[in-house]
Amino acid sequence: MTTRTAEKKEVDSGANLKETRTTYKAIEISAPRTFRLVERKVTAPGPGQVRIRVEACGVCHSDAATIEEGQWPNMKYPRVPGHEAIGRIDEVGPGVTTWEIGQRVGVGFFGGEDGTCEACRRGETAYCQNPIITGVTTDGGYAEVMIAEARALALIPDDLKSVDAAPLVCAGITTFNALRNAGRAGDTVAIQGIGGLGHLGVQFARKMGFRTVAIGGGPDKEPLAKKLGAHIYIDAKAGDAAAALQKLGGADVILATAPSGAAIGSLLPGLAVRGKLVVVGVSGDAIPVNGVPLIFGGRSILGSLTGRAIETQDTLDFSVLAEVCPMIETLPLTQAEEAYKRMMSGKVRFRMVLTI
């Protein structure tokens, strides 16, 4: 296993596409928690689709929707997980005119919208009621080859390695979109949690021009938080984080990334008047809400998902421009089960990526 830190990396060499083959290796989930390395036949992309030779695929907590039992209604097996896939197009399907063979692209959690539901008709395609979910409703990136909808793709900048781009098409856009849609330059923005989402959130917040506050658990997290760009660090274990935020004048935005409903709810009083608590970390427990600070400060709580393909493009381009980079560990495709278990254990610093 190799580990990479959040620093500028050298550019991909732009290697040639793999030679044409009739089969490819994939990791499929044949039943809940059952990983199987299989050989599959290469198929042609359908209308509006492309075929991708995968180079890297991130391992995300949301992969549990496919791997764990009962996480996704009516899950159909076998299924190839993975929704942080980066690779090169090696064939385009009928009707695809905006993408070419050889382009390096990424596909994230949302693999396409139906275009007909009310959300789509109102332009909210990221909240499509009948979406294609990469690695959940269609086969994903734990494979040497995958099929993707052309409308779901983002072009990978030349200055970004595939292993670094992979987390950005999910964790990256999740934090990037939430922050840019909630705050304005100069706002006090707090990032709760310095993990897979939070370590990117701190970087984006600083680069977007926010007064960046990192909230972590323990004094040992402070050096990393400051290295990532936090102006101020609050140790939530040492005292009341909301009170500490109020001493700073209150937060205009709190980005909640750590999946603890109790911890998220406790931060509400730390918001400034009209402040926003933006939740991107899915907690197993309910978020308790005290109506007094909510009502008497005009404060709000809202959720934020990922975003559209063009917003993924924005995330990638901004990451290169501002030198935002995920901290990753890598393992080969054949060790996908080990990679998933390590990610779920919380031991990864901070994103796991499969190399293919």
C-alpha cells in the first residue's frame, strides 16, 4: 500500500491506451459483503454512452450501498461498485458527439438523470428522482473497463493525476459545491471533522477566501488542520465548539462532514445570525435540533449532495488552479476488499484509491 499527502504532484505521463482486449477483470459483489474477482466480456457502449478503460477508482463510504446488506432498496447482484472512476475513453456509442477516444474523463456518484421528473424539469438534475447511480444501479469503477453515460462525464485536467482526481469527483465536489453555494469570500466558515470529506473542505474553504475554522477531536489534529489551511483550530473534545465559534463572532457557514447527528446538532448555536449549517456527512443517528437558536437567529440547516457533471468539472479545474489535493492511500484492484475494509475502519488518511 502506498500513501500520498496533500501536496502538489507531478503530471500524468499521458500513457497510451491499453491494447484492445475481449475481456477485462472486475471486482463484483455477488452477494452482500461477498467480493469476487471475475473476468467479463468487453461490450460496446450503447447510444449516448462511452466505454472507459479505468485507471483509478476511489473507495468511498457510499460504496456500502452496494456492498452491505439492506443499504439500498432492491439491490440487484452481481454488481461492480465504485463511483469515483477515472480513465480514458476507448469507444464512443452512437450519438455521442462531445467526447472523443483517448480523452481522460471521470464519472462520479451520479451517473445520469432521467430528464423527465419534476426535479429535472426544474433544472435540479443532481436531485433527479430516478437517477443512474454509478456502482449501485449500474456497474462502476472497481474494474478495468466500465460503461458510462456521456452526459455524466467530466474532463480530467492534464495537471491532475488519475489517483488524485478520483476522490475529487465525489468527496471533492461534495465539499466544493456545498461551500461555494453557501458562503461568500470573507465569511467565517467552520469545517466539522478532518477526515475524508473534511480535509478537502478545509483546503477548499481557505482557497475560496473564507476565514477558515477547523473543528476536530483532540489537540493532535491541530497541526494537520493548520497545514491544510485552517486559520483557527477548535478542539471539540476540550470544550463547547459552538461557544468557541461564538467567541469568534459566530460562523456564517458550518460544513458538517463527520457522521454524528449529536455532534452536528450541537453546533447550531455556533452559527452567526442567518448562518447556515450545511450537512454533507450522513449520520446513523438523528440530528437533534434546538428551536431557540434556530428561530431567534434566523439560522438554517440544509443538506447538500454532490452535483452535476459540469460542477464536477468546476471542482477539478478549481483544484488544479488552487492546488487543492486529496491525501490518499492506494491499493491495486485485486485488493479491493482489503481497501474497502480499511476505509470502513476509519484507518485511511484520508481517501482510499484503487489503481488499475
